[in-house]
Amino acid sequence: MTAPTTIHHGLRHEVDPPLLAAPDREIRVLGRVPEGASDAETEHHLQLAATEVRRRAIQTVGAAKAGHLGGEFSITDTLVTLYLDVMNISPEQVDAGDPERDRLILSKGHAANALYTALAVGGYLHPEALRTFLQSESMLNGHPARNKIAAVEANTGPLGHGLPIAVGTAIAAVLDGSARRTFVLLGDGELQEGSNWEAFMTAGHRRLSNLTAVIDRNRLQQGARVADTNDLEPLADKLVAFGWEVREVDGNDIAALRPALRAPGSDRPVAIIAHTDKGFPVSYMRDNVAWHHKVPTAEQVGIALAELDGILGRLEAKESNS
Amino acid sequence: MTAQTFDCRNAWAEAVAEAARADERVVVVVNDSVGSSKLNAFVDEFPERSINVGIAEQNMVGVGAGLANGGKIPFVSAAGCFLSARAMEQIKADVAYSEHNVKLIAQSPGVAYGDLGPTHHSIEDFAWMRTIPGLTVVAPVDPVETAQVIAWAAGHEGPAYIRVSRMAVPAVYPEGYQFVPGRAVTLREGTAATIIATGTTVSRALAAADLLAADGGEVRVLAMPTIKPLDEAAVVAAAAETGGIVTVEEALVTGLGGAVAEVLAEQHPAPLRRIGFRDEFAVTGTAEWLLDRVGASPEGIAATVRELA
């Protein structure tokens, strides 16, 4: 694999795919939360980052005419909280291949665009790379690949693969006597795949307290409600029965999500049931099953950007008042 | 006099323990298959580095990929039938496509489980595994080569699928033999025809060559331990220098035979017969008997070679 260059920062190979139309403005590369930031400052930084990710990600899908916005917007808050704050990871560690880095495995790999955009806002990926999403020879597949993007840990896409891999990275850390942590981000519909339950059992049996699974509980799968398709409930009871500590939080509220992600398990793996809305917070998209992989029209992109800019405006006003 | 025969699982178990002693990154991952993988001594010696996920093959291969991500060198060992079929998507996505350094050890593959029936056969594995980019596919021929392949795999950065058979096989290679991945081994020179065999069928091919020599024809015998990447040059040379090729494998003929056919069709058309399993589920029988039944006995192989002439 070739070393990342400045222009191609974060990519495994130098390629020159066609570029999608530029966004209305460049994203702000906010980077990780500065050392010593207060809780309030940290949450503010992460809220700005999440909004940056969403306003860029929808423009990518609008330009590429493909993507999975609904389930990307439901996990955006988790992605930025992990990459910009909670995880022991940095662009430098990724570039150096630091074996002691924390791992995040995006099991719901179809949310790749949110991952790429969060990596760009966090400084792990050159923002220009976002303009190559899905384009011929791009390193930005519709599903993430570790041999294409430096910060990606596993090539996911088929559902039910991430949790077993995460169990493996967590066992490796135990064998090394290392405190490094593994996070894995799963869809709720994805839990219909039996391989997850094999891995839940193994992690519980081995009491892998260094493993945290975030379940994006947006209640919708591709074509219908999870509850109407193959219901998961009582989900928390099932996970407890498999030997996991369960934390239920509002997964679109960074102030609630952050402490749940920060504290590792005491003597067992942690499952965070992150109650989210698909499409959050865009009015016409939120909790709407149509937005699994629907492509927004130019007008719909405009409406979403106006709503997101409203949030940015309020965040910035808060900043100038503080 | 009958030659001494070996269960290659013993060579595997000793070799992986040796690799673990030499490199602390080496771990094994199993699906309740400690005994059938002959790993009891390994588990006693390296309890922490023996990861038994229970009867859960998808999880097993995914855990192996994660261990590799975490810097380990996992040998994922399970019955070939379950490893190859049950966890195929994990082998494709988590191991090969993700370029995770996982060694997949297919125990008792092919028809080694004989009369347990087709559910426990993995005759499809050569054909399936050779379609996966970046995956090296090896079927060692005897205990010496089994140990060498395991040692090679421990030091090689990249995924591999390796068969380890319980079927009794004699020692085949001469003193001083050294496995080289991707290379065929000429065990007997000849020009009348070439028999290309792999794994458990190599000793049968050599016995067939003895029968044919009694007829007055010297055939070339190539051992092809590496199914992928295939030694294409050796296949083309056999096509150019001998009267035709017969492949013999304990697998569907779309495995080694398919790979050889592709090389011949594209590079050097020549007469070819493929011995192995065809498009049916095997009837009940022992492994040896099933191999004989599809024409992989020394007499059967010799008869097929004579057809070429």
C-alpha cells in the first residue's frame, strides 16, 4: 500500500477519479476536540461537527445520485463523538498504523458516506476525496474498505459481519494486556442476522469489557419497520441475557451519548441502544422509511441545508454568547 | 510390503505449536473442533491463545479477521465442510477482501469424512476458494509438506486456505524437499503423458505411473500442492512436452482440473481428462472407496491415461 500523501491524505492509493460537483462551500475540518475542553465546549464542537457532516453528506448523495442518507443521519452523532472525542485515535495514529489505536468497525457499511464525511471533518481524510464518492476507481466505495481508506478497519457491507470482527480485535487487546478499546456500530435491522448473536454470545462469555457495541435503534429497515418485519424486542432483555451491560440513550443527543460511550464496561461488554431517528434531524426525512436510500432532489437538498444551517446558526450564536 | 502412512493432522498440530513457540502472535481459533483438529496439546500449552468460539463458524472466521486486525496471526481451524461453506461470505469479505492475515485450516476436507455423507464433504472448496482474489489455496501432499506449509503460512503476510487431511497418506517427497508456494513438483519424469495430482491423490498418481511403466510408457507426475496461484508454466510445459494431461483430485473436477483446463484452453490446448467428483452428491462409502469409485484408484488413473494415448 502506498503511503498517504498530502493531497491524498487518508487514502491508501493515489487515483484520479472524476470529481462530483463541488459542495456549496468547503466543509470545516474541525479535527478532534482540543485537549482540556470542558464538557460544554466538547459537546458544542461535536454538535458543529455533526451538522457539518450532515450538510456535506446530503450534497454528496445529491451529486452522486446514490447513498443511504436515512441511516447515515441516524448515526452521525455517534460517528463524530467517537472519532473526534471518545476514541484514542488521531489522524497521526492512523497514518502511522499505531497498533494501540482504538478501533471502530462500521458494521452497517452502507452508511459509508457518513463515515467518510465524519473522517473528513475529523481530519482523517482529505475533504476533496468526498467529491469522488462512488466515481470510477474512487477509494470511496458505497461500502468502506480498509485497503482503500486508511482509517477504516474492516471491509463491511454484508450485514452481520462487524460484531464478530470486533470481538476478534477485543480479544487481541486482551491478549496484549492493552487497554485499547473496540467500538462497533450496528444497525437495528442488522440484528436479524444470526452471526451477530453468535458474537454477542462469545463476547458475553469472555466478558470483553473493552468492547462497546452501539446499536442504531432507528426502528426502520430498508423497506419497512423492524417491528413489522422480524421484531427485536425485548432487545435490552436479550442482550442482558447474553451477558452484556445495556445502556439506553438518545442516540441523536450528543450530551447523552458521550458519557455512555466514554465509560468502558466494568466486567462485561457494553451494548448502547442508541434510540435514533432515521434521517435526523431533517424534517421531511426523519423517521420516514422512504429515506433508506432515496436520493434527494435539488430542492430537497436546499430544504435540508436551510434546516441544518439554522442549527449551525443557533450553535454559532451560542458560541458568541459564551 | 505396505509403506508407512500418516495422518497429516499430527504434522499440522506439531507445526502450529512450533510456530506459536517461535512467534507469540500465533493463535488458533476453533469451532469446538479442538479434538478433530488434534489441538489438545496446543490448548494445554497455550490456553490463552486457543480461542474456541463454540459451534459458530461465521463468528469464528470474523473473530479470526479481528484478531488479525489486532496484530495476531490466527490459524482458524475447522472441518473443511463447515469452514468453507458456512463461513464463505466471511472468508470473502472479512478475510480476503479486507486483506486480513488469517490462515484458514480446512480439516478433514474433500471426502475424508467418507460415510458421514455429503453434508460433511467439502469437495467444492477448491472450486470456490480459487475464485477469491488474493487467497492462496494449498493442499499439502504428505506430513513433511504439511509441516512446511504451516510454517510458511505463519511467516507469510496474507490470507491462505490450507487443507489438512486425516486420510492415511505415505511420505511422498524425497529427502531435502522444500515447499515453494505456487510451484509444481516433478516427482517422476516422462513424456508419454502427465498426471497432475494434489493432496491425498498424489500417492495414487505415483502408483498409477508404476502401472503405466510396466506397459512401457513413462508418464510425468506433477504434485500441485498450490491450487492458487497455479503453476501455469508447469502446466504449459506438460502440455508441450508430453502427450496429454490427466488431473486427479479429492474434489470436484472444477477445482484443480478446472484450473488446469483454463490454462490449457487459453495458453496451450492439449488433451485433458479430469478425475475427481462430478455433478452429484456422493453415495455412502469410505473416503478411499469413494476416491476409487470416481476413478482415482491407481488402476483408474492408469486407465484414463491410456485413453489419452
